[in-house]
Amino acid sequence: MANTLAAFGFRQFRRLDGGAPTAGFDTLTIASSDTNVIGAGDVVATSATGPYVTVLSSGLSQIRGVFMGCEYYSPTVGRKVWSPYFPGSVQTSSGTNDVQAWVCTDPDMLYIVQCSTTATVLSSQIGLNFGVSSGTFGSANTTTGISAMTLASTSAATTATLPWRFMDYYSNWAPPGVNGTDNTSAGNIVVVAPNNFDRKNTTGI
């Protein structure tokens, strides 16, 4: 059955060594004035303007990790709130109140992600590197808080700067008939490993 586009960003699958999936979480900071929406499963990058992370702006870039949620001061309720997504620009007149973000930066974590519907990812591409579909940056679902990012199906290459490496088909693990397990059509779900994370790259950003 042909796949249906139902993007969920990059979702933790398992660690390469079989360890607990909670390993590798960092508490990082998002600038409260950042206007970008960041959803759970969105890829984030180190900001060039300070000690912050922000949503990915180039699908071919080195990345910091995968966003898992945040806590920020809400002037509406007068206290800190937890949210699965960052709504963008929560700065208040009383101060900057920068946002506490939880990001998985573990270079040994495997993820599942749906591919773009523009092309089918083939088994011959296993081991090659991929980018993130550019049209999905900052477009998280603000009702569910879930990312809309997909893997760029047409960006397969051995280029070392691409952030993800295609490791396996999700169909080899998922029950038959699950959406994304038809590997003969576009929009299939694949297992990927970090290829160009900050913690893994020795040359910096």
C-alpha cells in the first residue's frame, strides 16, 4: 500500500549499543526572542549569534541534535510552563527569560524519519548521507507540538557534511501494513544515524 505523508520529524528508535534511549540528553538554551517555531522531533543547530540553539535553517548543515521539548516563562499564567514545542518569541518586557530546551545530542542514537514524497529511497542508498527537506523547517504542528521535518529523499550522497546516514528500512522492524513501510513508493520511513552532529564533528561549525 502506498505511503501517506504523516511527518513526525526525527523520532528516537534505539541506541547503537542497545543502551537506554534516554542517554545523551543535554539541557540547552533557546533565545526567548527567537521567532522560529521548534517542534518535538525538529533538528536544531547551534546559533551563530550566541550560546543558543535554533531550528535548522539549511538541510545540509552540521546540527546540534534533536529537540525534545522545553520550559519557558509564560506571562499569560505567570509561571514557567513545559511544552513539547517552542512557539517562538516568548520574550517579555520584564526580561529576556531565555528558554530551557531538552535536546538529544547523542551521536550513537538511531532515529526513524519519514522521507520526502518527492522520491523513493532505495536499498542501494543504504550507507549514504542525507540532508533534511528544506521546506519543512519551522513548520511544526502547533496543535500537537510535533515536527513536520522529513528526510530529503533526493539528497543522497557521500558528502561528509550531510547530517544523517541511512542505516535501514523501518519496514524491517515495524508490523506489516504500517504506514511508511512500502519501500516501493515515496514517503517510506527509514532508520538513520547522526552523521554530522556537533559532538561528532571535530572541525566545528
